[in-house]
Amino acid sequence: MSWTLDPTLVREAAARLAPLAVRTPLRRSEGLSAQLGGAVFLKDETQQCGGSFKLRGAINVVATLTPPERAAGLVASSAGNHGTGLALAAQAAGVAATLFVPRDAPAVKLAKMRAAGAHVEPTGADYDDAERQALAYAAATGRRFVSPCTGTMLVAGQGTVGLEIAEACPDVRTVVVCVGGGGLVGGIGGWFRATAPAVRVLGAQSERTNAMAASLAAGRRVDVPVPPTIADGLAGQVDDEGFAMGRAVLDAMTLVTEQEIEAAIAWLWHTEGLVVEGAGAVAVAALRSGRVGRLDFPVVATVSGGNIDPERHGRIVRERAQ
């Protein structure tokens, strides 16, 4: 399966997002710039409504629903952030949303989904089980299933992160992106492949969320174990479309340990003043690890979300103080 993203769809998505979403800041990291020897910027999606980039794709999907789809309502599976984004977008449009999530989804994410009016089913043994339940519910009820990672309108919405990076830093040479099912890297990477193909797109995953890395290494989509991880937003398998996106846009992948992610969470708090969840800290963890290989500057790293339970964040910050 070959895959490309039409940049016109990204520009159209940006227009749809404007009334509801935030144009998030691109901030220079003096600490990373000094460590790596060149200008490094953070694309701070913790400032997005709902606390992560996921609102972008959700708005674009909801805005392009057919009248029968709007009337029937939506169903999705989520580790939490996609559910929050979809709940907010659906609430604004007056569309019902039912969300299936893992039983151990962070409390802060469950609270945000429910506050936005969604019906939440925290019944999945893990993300993949939640997805199976959501797909079965969609088939039984006729509701539109909205994938957290794939679908042209969803990925075009996530591509607005790439558009904003390009507009804020026109000379960007490398983008480091956290990777789960492929939606964010597909959007960002698809934008740059179409508009500035010389920009390097590097992916970052936890060793415990390595479905994309394992699939790329094998040259085909493969399933991986899904143990508990601090990067819960990246957990689960990659499907055929997600793999096609990764293969089309990624120049390289870096895996980081759980300990390196926690250290990055603490570092982002102590050095940048940012509250960042595990998935959101993975790109910074990769840069701090020194294992990403060649970096052409300026570099932009995604900080994709900040929805972490306060108790967990406090523990990490205390235990991994500078």
C-alpha cells in the first residue's frame, strides 16, 4: 500500500480548526539546544484544548460527517487523548459520542472525556481490547467508528501540526515525532513529504510501544507484546494504514526506555516548566538519549500531550529530580 497526504486537505483542515483549536506555541529549548549543539524547538501541544494534539483530527472528522453519521453518533477507542478530543469536537457539533477505553486509563483523561459529555466505557483489558469492543459496538449500532490513528480526514487534521511548524520555523530541517499508531507522524510527515521533502522526519517510541519500529524493521506489519507503559498514549498495535504511513514518511526510528521517558518528564518540568505525559515526552527522551543519529538543525520535537495524573507526575518529578 503506497501512501501520500494531499497538503490541500491539511490547509482545509486548518480552516476548520480555527474556531475551536489553539495554534500552539513553538518554543526554543535552550537546554536541548546547548546539549545538541544547534537550535532545538518544542512544538507544545500540551497547550491545545483538551491537553493534546488529538483535538485537531477529531474536529476535522466531525466537520466532515454526513448528516446520517451526525444523527447516528460516533464511537471510538482511545487510550484517553483521542477520546477527549473527539468528545470535545462532538460536543461542539451536537453529536453523541461513545468511547471505549482501557480499564487502567489515567483518571485525568477519563474525567476530561466525561466532562465533555461523552459516554465512556472503561472496559478494555488494554487498548487493543478497547478497540475490538468499539468496533463491535459500531457494527451493532451503525455508528461511525473514528480511529485514533488512521483515516484521511483525521490524519489531515493532525497534519496541521506540521503546517504550523513550517509556518513558525520555515527553515526547519529535522522533526522528531512521537509515534504510536501513526496518525501524528503521518500527518506531520505527510505534510513535509509533500511540501518540503528534504526535511528529515524521525520517529520515537518506547521500547514497550514499539509496534511501528518492529514493523518497519520487519518490512511488514507485525504484532508486538503490549506491556504496561508510562507512554500509554502510544500503546497498541499498528494497522496496515498506519504502517503504510510510517513507511512513507519516516527516515529513522529511535526507541527509548521507560526510565528515559520518566527522566524526560522530570526534565521538561524542571527545565521547561511543562507538565507532560509519557507519550508526550518520548521525542524529547529520544533527543536526550543521544541515539537519534544525524540531526540537521533547526530541529523541532513534538511534545504531544500533557494529560498525566498529578500524583504520577509528582512522583516522577520527585524521584528523578535533577
